Amino acid sequence: MLSIRSIDPIFNGIVTRNELDDILKHHHPKELDNKDLMPLMKRFASVQNKILIDYKGFMQWIKNNMIKS
């Protein structure tokens, strides 16, 4: 979340696909280095602009799926 705050200082919950991809791969290089995360992020893309991702929804989805696992 600290990395996202530097990109989203007003905390509106939106980042670009590339920004989120870079952040995730920076913090989890071994697990995600050669992975294509775009299909996973697609469901959180803005309807008006497919480049923008609702990272709050994305993070909530990850938390929910971690609990199930």
C-alpha cells in the first residue's frame, strides 16, 4: 500500500495496469517475475478506460482469495 500511495497521493483507488504490475513484481519478484498479470487485473479495469485499475477492489479480491486458500 505504501508503494501505491506514492503513485496515488489523493488515494482515489485508481492506478494504471503497468503501475500495479510493476509494484507487484517489485515486491514479489520470485513469484511473479515471468507472470502475465494483465488477465487477472482485467476484471478490475475501468469501463471508460481499460488502462485504469481499481486497486482497492483488486486488493480486496486478493485478500478474500487468500482467506479461502
